[in-house]
Amino acid sequence: MTGARTAAAAPRRKPRQSRARHTSQALQEAFVRLWVEKGYAAVTIREIAAVAGTGLGSFYEYFENKEDLARVCLHLRSKALLLGIRATVAAHAGRPLREIVDAVVDTQLDAHREQPLAWGAHYLLERHLSGPEAYRKMYDRFVAEWVGVLDAAGDLAADCPKKEAARVCQTILYGLVAHTHIGTGGRPDLQALSRQLRGALHGYLAGVAGKAEVA
């Protein structure tokens, strides 16, 4: 997980118009492709621009440097996961906690399914580029979404310590997903990972969720 670019970075053009958004997206996609193929250190801005089919001038309209582009890519990929949890909760509000948790696991793994190598690279790179403050900020946003998971459950006991439980749930989810992608070089067994996540989350919640039927 990572937050937005640092405050010290010079403001860059925001891709508001369709053509501008297309250029910015092309640069991001080119960076991810090269990052997976060559590793972050070996990728150059000139290569990114060439693969994106644009010029160096266009690159600098949107990004200060390669690190700035990398931070944007990391942030947007993490944000997509965050929004996935939110949408899942909205679609399953009032259902039993177990069902909502399973749906969150499915949504998160589905987001990783199409580009597992890129996600493996993502989790490695964020360890180098995410400062403590940005990391905590994004982590807290995920914890807040997990509080939403607990709030949405129709069978959760009133005495459940939601903030504590939410933080542990995010630690389980992020820890297993990130380390599995890193440890397998971006080639995880998602079926096994799904089983592990469900077992860990349901097992933990069974001990803290009061009368909720999560066991």
C-alpha cells in the first residue's frame, strides 16, 4: 500500500480531458510492463515514453520523475483494492459476516488474477517507495473499510471490538496476499491462498465477534 506522491513534489498537469487521461494511462501501463520485465532500477524514462508511444515532454507534463510515476501507479493499484472492498460491502449489506468476508476475499483475489506478476512487483516496490506516513495513511483507509465490513454484517454482536478486529483482518489479508505474491515471484496459487485467507479470517473472527456466526 502507498499514499499519494509527497508534498514536496512539484504539481503536475492533471489528466482531465480524455486525450490527457489516455496519455497518462499509457505512461502508467508502459511503466508497469517495463517494471515487470526489467525491474524498477533498470527502467528509464525514455523507455517508458517510447513504449507508451509518446515523447519525453509528455512524460514531464504529468510526472516529475520515475519515482513520481511509480508512486502514482502504486497508489492507484492500492486504491482499486480499497474500492473493491467498499463495493463488495455495499452489495452484501445485511448478510451474515461470514458471507461478506468470503465476498471480500473473492473480490480482492479477483483483482490480482489478471496481472499476478505485476502485483508481485507491486508488493516488492512499495516496500522501497512507501514512506511510513503514506503507508500508515493507506493502511488506515483499509482498516476503515474493514470496519465497514463488520458494520454491514447482519449477525454481528454489539460488543465486537470493531476497530481492533478490522485492523487484524487487514493485517491477515494484506500479509498473506503480499507475501504469497512476493514469495512465489508473482505466481501464486490463488485457490490455496483463498483457502488460507478464509481459514485465517474466519478463525480469528470466531474468537472476537461475539455471537456472530463466523465459525
